[in-house]
Amino acid sequence: MTLLQAIILAIIEGLTEFLPVSSTGHMIIGSAIMGIEKDEFVKLFTVAIQFGTILSVVVLYWKRFFQSFDFYLKLLVAFIPAVIAGLLFKDYIDLLLENVVVVGVALFVGGIVFLFIDRWAPGGTDTGSQPIGWKKAFTIGVWQCVAMVPGVSRSAATIIGGLTQGLTRKHAAEFSFFLAVPTMFAATVKSLYDYLKEGGDFTHEHMQLFAVGNVVAFVVAIIAIRGFIGFLTKHGFKAFGWYRIVVGGAIIALYLLGVPMQML
């Protein structure tokens, strides 16, 4: 993987991590288009640059992270289902991460859901503070588990989960951002541990790629978060739904036409 490829993947990560379009799916597609070899370091890189994106959440919402200890307990409760599911289905999830077609189908189906989600789960209308109870936090955490299928989108699953619990679009999106911090931090640490355990090493080039990738992802994620909250509050999910249908449909069509997946 070259420095330019690393920067492009970091831009994709920063743009899509908090949008309901699946950052993992887009990085899989981006890697396939650029012909990046799927070695162990590349797999680690696509997870580790999430550190830059979660740092953007901490910077933008730093006051919330010093608000109360109860805030962290709610995040822990919401985080637990993903830990359990990740431990139980890790090997199966790893196999799905290799399959671009799975991404295409998940994007397409999710897009159809998004066209109607504003009607199915309109969420609350309270513009003030909306405290999230233990049950709501856990339920949103269960929804997050669905996003372990690449192409579903962690952001989409948790925001929809929040809407089903009566949160407004804004509060559902913000809780999704907050929940990303422990979830993605744990995924990064676990991936790094597995990489070192399997004998992986870090060259000067690797460190350079990590540093540049995280900085780029951090900057782009800040811009994406600021724009996404306003857009989602005003316009809902339909635009994201059509986007997912177009991208997912294109991948499925190319597969049915016999185009090799590494050329997508």
C-alpha cells in the first residue's frame, strides 16, 4: 500500500464512518478499485485509522465526555452486546469482510430500508435534552451488532436503533457518535493485538502510513460530522437511501455480469 492509497482510504474512512453508508464497505470497495493487496497490515490499517475518527468525536463533544460518570456507564451498557457478538462470531465476520458482494447486497437492502425509515421510525420531536435510560442504551447496542455485516453501517444501525427508542434524529446521531468511541477503540486495540500476536511488525513506512492516515481521517471526520448533523435533521435518510441503492446495485450488477470482484 502506497502513501497515496493510504490517504485515499483515510479520506473514505473520515467521510463515511459517521454517515449511514458503511465506512467498512466503502473501504473494501476502495481497496478493491485501487488493487490494494489484502495482507495483514492492510487489514490492520483499515481498522486502526478509526482512531483518528473517534478522536474527532472527543474533540467536537469534549464537554459531554466530562459531563458525568453516568454517561460512561450508559456507553458501557450499549457497548456490551457488540463485545459478546464480536467474540462469538469473529471468524464469520472476518470472512464477510473479504466479500465485496456482501457489501453490495447490504448497501442495496439498507438503501431500501432508508427510503421508508422516516415513516417507520420517525423518532421523537423533543428539541431539548433527551436523557437515555439503561434499557434504551442496551437496545441501541443490540442494533449496533447488525452492523457487523459489512455494508450495513454501524452509524445507520445505531441511529435507527435510537429512533426506535424515541430519540430525535439529532440525539440519535450524537449517541451513535459517542458509542463509536469505545466500540472502535476496542476494535483497534484488538486488531493491533492480533497483528502483533501473529508476528506482524512495524517498519518506518508502516508508522508513516498510520500517522498520515489517522491525521487525514481526523480532519475529514470533523468536517463530515458537522455537515451530517444538520443534513440529517433537515432532510432525513432518503438521500442516503438512494445513494446506497445506486452503489449497492452497481456492485451487484457488475457481479452478475461476471466482472471480477478485484476489479470493482
